[in-house]
Amino acid sequence: DVKVTQSSRYLVKRTGEKVFLECVQDMDHENMFWYRQDPGLGLRLIYFSYDVKMKEKGDIPEGYSVSREKKERFSLILESASTNQTSMYLCASTPKGQRFYEQYFGPGTRLTVT
Amino acid sequence: QKEVEQDPGPLSVPEGAIVSLNCTYSNSAFQYFMWYRQYSRKGPELLMYTYSSGNKEDGRFTAQVDKSSKYISLFIRDSQPSDSATYLCAMSLTGGFKTIFGAGTRLFVKA
């Protein structure tokens, strides 16, 4: 059974803190993604990675960075958390090749920045 | 204008009803059209995908794509309370990394 896991389900952080969100997949997928999901806005792509140490900006990368040191792990970093980064964060992965459209999502991390 | 528009609902129907969920889009280059289902406090899961135009059926679910109108639909027959979830449409270019998601329609099926 394919699996994407995220380090925390709920997280509360203070403004200005550095925040790390971790995602691990056990499917040997090449591509990994970080999205945020907000009511009325749907899923918006923050960053994606198509290989170890490779990354590309998505639509809303400002205030975020990512790290992919191992194939199975993709980390999202909020360098200095702000209240407008309060959101649901979803990690996803897809295989390389023809089934690139089939994204497998983790359960999400609900982050609150106070 | 958003690339993908989806009515957020909520949509409330009685058990057994036929449900129609829809999205419109603006980029005529999209070739892959997906529907994801997201239960409360879970991540989305792929329900169906269609390549280019046409219909695809899987049990009680039918996905339709009308590229000439830039309109996609998901029909659920004999809806069940277990179908209560948020349904997200999504679209992608051939070979593209990027998938554009609709905002999701929240569906409630009442027993």
C-alpha cells in the first residue's frame, strides 16, 4: 500500500519562528510536491522536486524554501513564520513517466502561526 | 481570472440522488483531467482521470470532458452517505509537473 507521511498533523508556531515540515514517501517516486490548501483558493503549489537536490518554484514560493537530500524525503521550511502562512500544508508524490498525473497525498499538516 | 473555476458549494443531496459536479477552465492546452476526493482531515486521493475529451466510467462514477467548451463534469449515480467529501477537479499538460486544482466542491449526501 502506497504511503506518504507527514511529520505532524497539527502544529502551532509563533511569528518569526523557523518551521520545518517533513514529508516521506515509500513508493520510490521521483517527483515530490508541497502545496498549501486554503478555503476558496484550493491547492496552490509552493515547490516541487523532480530528483534529489533538484527543486523548482511553484506559484507561491515566497517565504518558503525546500530541501531534498534523499529521494524519499522532501522538507518544507518556513524561514520566518508569519500569520499569513497559517494554512493546511499537503505533500504529494508522483512517479516519473506516464502516470505523472497521479498524485499521492499525505494527510496534511495544519499549521497555525500566532 | 482563475485558470480553473469550481463552485465551492456546499451541495446537499438525499441518498440515491444523481450528483453532478463541474469545473470550467481557461487553458485549452490542458490534456489530463482528474477528479480527486478529499475526506475531512485527510489528503486528496485520485478518483478518476481522463485524457483529452470524452467520457470515462468507473462503477457509480462518470467523468466527462468537453474540450470545446472547456468544461468537465463528474457524475455520481446512486449517491451514498460515504460519498460525502470535497471533490477537487484538477488539470495538467502532457508531461507537465504542474497540476492546477480547482477550489473543491463540498458534497453532503444525507441518509
